[in-house]
Amino acid sequence: MIPLCVPEIRGNEWKYVKDCLDTNWVSSAGSYVDRFEKDFAQYLDVQRAVVTMNGTVALQLALLALGIGSGDEVIVSSMTFISPVNAIRYVGAEPVFADVREDTWVLDERQIEALISPRTKAILPIHIYGQPVNMSKVMEIAEKHHLYVIEDATESLGASWNGQKVGTIGDIGCFSFNGNKLMTTGAGGMLVTNNEQIGERAKYLSTQTKTIRENGSFFHEEVGYNFRMPNLLAAMGCAQLEKIDEYSLLKRNHARLYNELLHKIPGLILPANEEGFQNAYWLYSVLVTHDFPISRDQLIDHLRENGIQSRPFFQPVHEMPPYSGSRTSLDMSATVHTSTFGLNLPSSVGLTEDQIRYICNTIRNLDL
Ligand SMILES: Cc1ncc(COP(=O)(O)O)c(C=O)c1O
């Protein structure tokens, strides 16, 4: 089976993890935690990075650090993995769902303003599958209405908007190092910001608001959280980060070959490629529309029968029971359209050219 997206582990992972084991520094203190935060901040060219146990808690931490909570609303897209929406609920706030763009499949910036109410505190653009949201417009709207911007860049490390890396444009950006992401620590996440005060607050909240008194006892001024990542995983993160440019380039090369081989197949819509925006192609994706000879789900079966794993796009979160009563754009048709027709194709960093050719030939040759 050619898997959808599996980790690439061929750097210093063994060496750094062994170092933790050899030195007994396996838990949440240890040099790799600090090093991973510093290296990640340097890679993204941001002031501060705060490492967390996963991307979901990085998002929850972002909302907490900005004081978003009960009675507040956060504008978000619905064609997403459910994590960012759940994170909004965890802090007691309410998600308000904007439609996505039919061409880029991410938050439609033209739908945001109509959803703003006196309770709106933030916009949470999600850069899905590696595709950046139009951050120029999001920032313009946020400034005009005095809203925070939290970028969910968990799927889009390496993507950029107008030359600026996604995750570094809003007040806070969040990343995930889950096993299927561009780089992995098994499970892990990172919050980044250019605002030192927000960064400091995030670190404080994520470490149980612990301060140490003169005699060594702990003091906690307010309710905090244990969102820390252990040194063992941070060690893996340091090693993975050393390879990030190489892995990003490989993903882009894979996408170029996919684009070339899937070009001009009736009914198959390829990823948008707008000027100024750099897709990270975390999961190379297509829309399989009515003009294609078989349905999206039939194509999934056909690929599986030929040893290829693929996955349908996320189903709209506003249709899931916990969120079915939430406020949405009047028209959510682009969300439904992309969810109905979208398909992720194998996108591991280690995918070979022969495998991509085989996948594309399998899509072309349907034996109807
Ligand atoms: C869009 C999106 N946001 C947030 C997350 C949460 O990340 P994690 O799985 O590390 O909690 C994910 C998942 O992987 C995701 O796809």
C-alpha cells in the first residue's frame, strides 16, 4: 500500500533521543526543549516559540493567552479537521463558521465581515492541506474591527503568503508535529508569536503558572495548564527541523510532478496556484467533480484496490452534532462542494517519482 502520509526519519533523531536516554533528561526539563523552541523561532523568524504537547492545545493556549473565553465569538472555516473548533469551545467561546473559497478551499476572506458581531474577538484562519488563506485581507479586516488573528498553520509549515511564512502573520500561529505532518515529534505542537508579552503569557499558562519562591516552593497565581512537551520529543523535533528545507522542497517537487501528470483530465480540479502564495502541499489534493468518469468515493475504492491510500476531504464541522446550531455564512455551498468532491492523494516526503507516476496512471486508467 502506498500510504497517505508517513513520517520521514533519517536525520539525527536516534542520536538526540539517545542523548536524552543516556543523560536521564527525558521529561519536561532539559536542553532540547529550549533548543527546539529557539530553533523553531529562528526558522520562522519570530520573537517567541512555545512548545506544547500537540497542535490542539497550542490553539487552546493561543485563545487563553489572548483572554478569549465565555461569551466571545471566533470566526473560523468549517471545512477543517475539528481541532481548532473544539479548541474554541474548550475556552468557552463560540465558533462562527465562514464559507471557504471554491478555488483555494480555505477561509473565504470575503465572507468574514458579514459575520462580525459585538461578541467577535478573533479570526482563526486555517491554512488547510498546505494552502494559505489570503492573509493580507484577513489582517486588514482584523485591524479595521480590532480583532485578534490566530493562524492555524498546523497543516502548512513551509507555506507562505506574499513571501511571509504562514503562522507568523497574525498575533499567534499554531503548528502540529503529529505523525502525518511535514515534520513530526510523534505528537507535538508549537505556538509562535512576535509579541513577547503574549509569548511569555503562553509559556506561563502552559507550565501550570508555576513560579518558584526563594525557598524553592512553587507558587501559582492563577489556574494554569500542563501543556508541556517532554525533552525526549523535543529532541526528535530538533532533528526533524534540521531537515525541514529539504523536506519542503521535496513536497513541492512531488506537487509539480502531480500537476504535470494530472493536467487536463476532465473533471479533475488541481490545487490553485495564485501569484504571491506558496502552497506547502502538505497533502496534495484534487477535486473529483461530476465531469470525471467516476465519483470521488468510487475513485477512493479504485485507488485502494490498486494499493494506494487516499482520503476524502474533511466533512463540514458545522454539520457535526456539537456545532450544528452554530452561526454560519448565509451560503455555505463552497464548503459543502469542496467537502463532497475533495480528495487527498499520497504525499509522504519519501514518495518516489515512480510511485507518483503509478498513482497518476491509476487515476487515468479506470478500466471502465
Ligand atoms: C487543521 C488542524 N488543526 C489542528 C490540528 C491539531 O493538531 P494535533 O493533532 O497535533 O492536536 C490538526 C491535526 O492534526 C489539523 O489538521
